[in-house]
Amino acid sequence: MKLTSLRIITAEIKPLVWFFEQVTGLPAQWYTDDFAEITTLTATLAIGSTRTMSLFGEGLVKPASNHSVIIEFRVANVDDEFERIRDFIKDIVQVPTTMPWGNRSLLFRDPDGNLINFFTPVTADAIRKFS
């Protein structure tokens, strides 16, 4: 089994896709007006409008209401990334901080309120884990 993608369902797809293009520095591939993907080296972030969910059934999702999932991106240097994106991030939860498990992390929210973590392994153990 291989985790292929994570999908965010949103009522405002264009601003959310734009946001993730800016923070990742990667272009989105639009398949329809209601569905786009941003593909990284290891996984894909899919973003769909609420209209796409009607194909699966009604009442399955509630956009902008995530309170339990963090979307994480390993980056080369979290401090550099913070400087690059800080001017358009409206909700910074935690500036770059070295965590007890050895990652330096930046935690912020996307326009729908989803938590996003940019992190860089900085201790020997954390670096080994991701090598």
C-alpha cells in the first residue's frame, strides 16, 4: 500500500489552490474548475471544491472545519521558508521552533484553517530518521 494523496475539500477552491502554490512554490495542475493537484516528490496534495463531493454523496464533508489533521512538508531550511512566506500568511501559529523530537517547525493555517507544518530535521537523530 502506498499513500498517494491527501485531499482538502473547500468552498473556495481558487484562493486555496493559489495559497498552496505560493507556500510550496509548485504549480497546481488543474483537471477541472473544481479539482486541482499539487504534486511533490513524495505525495500529492489534492484540492477539490465542495461540488466534487456530490459525486460521492451528500453531507459527507464540512469544509473549513478540520480540527485534527496537520499537513506536513519537510523543507530544506524552515527559517528560510518562513522568511519567504511570512508576508502572505495570515495565521502563524508558531514561528520556527526546535521541537523536543529534533525537528525545527513552523506551524501556520491555510485560508480554510487547516494546520500546515513546515519542518526541517536538525538533530542527529531527526536527520537520520529522514535520510
